[in-house]
Amino acid sequence: MALRFGANVSAAETDYGTVLLDERVGTYWELNPTATLVVKMLMAGRDEADAVTAITDEFDIDLAQARQDVDALVRQLRTSGLAT
């Protein structure tokens, strides 16, 4: 499912991933390179299965762990109000 950041969220890529700023409360979130890849794919309209495949291809992670990590990341971004 596609992912979109809220209007009050700013994102900046760094050498180590991505930093998100929730401007509503002034909280920073740091995404590691794996999470950055997942977010980029989902924001480009790809689905979670595509993101799982991408991180298993790019990083040393097994399929079951990749699924758990993608699900957890998406859930956390949504419950925190950073993404819809």
C-alpha cells in the first residue's frame, strides 16, 4: 500500500539514512538505510511485498524478518501520525 507523509512532516536524506521531523511536536525520527529503502518504495507507489523483496535483495536479511520489519515500520509510521 502506498505511503504518504503528513503535511507537517519534513524529510532529509543523510549519509546514514533519512531524518524525519514531525513539525507538529518537534520530534525527530531517524530511519536507517533499510527503513529508508522501504519508505522510498512505498512513497513511489510500490506495495509492501515489493519493499520486502527489495530489502532482502539489498541487505543480509531473511524473508520472514524482512516482512516483520516492513510491517512494524509501516505500523509505527502510521500510528505516530507521520504517514497515512
